[in-house]
Amino acid sequence: MSGRRARTGHDWAVLTEAGTALLDRLPELVDQHVRELHAHSPLYAQVLSQDQHWQEIEQAMRIGIEAISAPKSQPRRDLEYAEWTGRRRAQQGFPLELLVHSYRQAGYLIWDALLEGAAGAEGAEGSRGGDPEKLAVLMRAATTVFAAVDAETATASEAYRATEAELRHRTDERLQALLDALLEGKESPPGLAARAAAGLDLPEQGRYAVVVLRLERRDGREPFHRRIQGAGMRFIWRMRTDCEVGVVSLGEETTLAALSELLAGRCPGPGGISPVVDGLAGLGAARRLADLALRTCAPDATGIVRLDERMPTALVVSQPELAGRLVADVFGAVLELDPADRVVLLETLDAWLACEGSAGRTAGRLYCHRNTVFNRLRRLEQLTSRSLSRPRDLIEMTLALDAFRLSGA
């Protein structure tokens, strides 16, 4: 064993003899050890099966006693068993500090028993007999005994922590898989939402929204979601190759407006927010609606948008083939113009809509005369064969402009 001093054959013989004598007392020592552990903490009896625990302690102490007197060349069966015990206790959910206490307490018990065996029983007048030479050998072996206990404790602890990390990782993966299944919204086995609620510590029924943030971190900054938390809201984020998806538990009072304000203050966007859904089972639909809200943002857009504020545009982007036909039908003649001329007309229409039909405000925004605005809009009406004063025509031109803008042309 590591750290052993070189010993004579006589020393090894004494240790072997002492160990053999100790093995004869092993059931008694195991009983005493179990009593002391139960007195130290009730968890030993509550978590571990009594019979199985007794057998495991007996095996560990037997291997440990044999290891103390084993030649240096022998394999470390005590460390192999300590590793097994550490992994098993982690799987049982047994506290690590109690595992460490068990090993150290067993070490003290074995050492005291070794000394008692070498010292002999008390005489009639209270004096102790025993063999001083054996006691001297045992005292020289003290460092070996406690080094063995320390090595076993360290091995068990390391195995425990490694297993605990594996179990935590598996649990995280299972929870992420549950959350992913909910966000996908595909047909799922019964009880999926309930299992996800229990694992994620979220209410199965409650007010939820989904946020989708477009991933555009080319400067090495941290993900947006690490900077996003808010009072009254709980966020659970999932990373995707091209976006960050957040499930938001809104509670009873938080509004989508408050969520939008929080996101706008933490990340540049673009991003989309779904309407509120009731319960975890609605996350699949919410994810699709949040994606749709994000698609209403132009390729170069910033900011966070809510689907409930972008419904007409969402209708356009949800039907790309029809959107293309709408652009061709409404702006066909406009698209045949010189690119610079086309841009001027469409930007004027965009500004006029943003200014709620005010030619004066549109002129101020475009740095031109209001008559210039009127002339451009009149020309646009002629090219499209539509009138901005007719509601149906205005709707068509507005939707066609959104479709054209979102196409990235």
C-alpha cells in the first residue's frame, strides 16, 4: 500500500496474526459499528436496508482488515470495494458526509480492536498484560492503518461525487428532453406535462409564454438569456443552433407588455413573443407562434415583437407562397422600375403608414415637401391600380409591403 514503511518478516507475521484474530471478532465489531452509526444519525436506518447494510459493512471491514496486513504487492481490494460503495451510496441518495463518517468510524473501531487484542485482558488487579513487542509493531503500523482508511475514504468520496455528477447530468438530460418534447408539441405519451412540471418545479397549469431570440452573437458575448431574469417571471432557456428558446412562467399578474419591456432592456433582438397559453401542454403551440412572431421581423431588424401586435404581418409570413403572389399582384409594375425609383416609392408608402396617413409628418420624416409625398403616393396608386383611400385596397398594399420587406428584397 502507498506510504507503507519497510517491515521485517516478523512485523508482517505479527500484523497477520492480529488481523486474523480480529476477523474472528468481525460479527461483534460489525454489530458495534452499526449501533454507533444509528446513534449518530437516523438516516442510516431510514435510507439503507438494515440487513443489506450489515452485510456491506461486514464485507468492507473484512477487506479492510485483510488490506492492513496484506503484502505490498497485493491488489487493493479495499479501494475497489470503496469505489463500489461510493457509487452505490450516491445512487441510493445517501448523504456523502455520512458515508465519510462511516469509513472514519470503522477505522477507529478497527484500530481500537487491534490494540485491545495486543494488550490482552485486564488482570485481577486491574493491570494489563499483553506482549510489548506486539504493541510496538502495531504502533509502528498506525500510520499504515490510518493511511489505508484515508485512502478508502477518499476513493469512496471520489466515486460518490463522480456518480452524483453522472446522475445529475442524466436528470438534466431527461428534463431537457421533456421540455424539448413539450416545445415540439408533437403527440406525446400521457403524463408528459405532469412529469415535466414535477421535474422542472413548474405548475402544470398556469400562464406561460414562449420567447424565441435569433442567435447573432458574432462578437463572443455571453448568450442573451444569461442576462435575462425578472421579478414575477421565471425563465427556462434552451439553446438551439440558430436561436435561444425561453419558456416563461408569468404567474398570475405579469403581462406580456412587462415581459416585452424586460426583454427589450436586456437584449437587442430580434426576438418574438408568443401569446399567453394555459399550462405546459400548450408550449408547443406557443413555440410555433413565437417563431411566427420572430419571422415578422425583417432580416436587419432589431427589437422584440409580440405576435398579438403583429397579426396581419404574421398572416403574410405564415403563407410564403401566397405572400409572393400578393407582392407580384400588387407591386408588379413597381418592381419593374429602376431600383432607386422603386425604393423611393416604397419607402414613402412605409413612412406614410408609420405616420398614420399624415402627409405632413411623412414629409418631416423623409425630409421632403408634403406635396412630394402626395405626388409619390399618387404615382404608386397609378402603378398598382389601387387607391389608398379605399380600405380594401389599403389593406392589400399594406400586406404586400410587409411581404416585400420581409422577403429581404
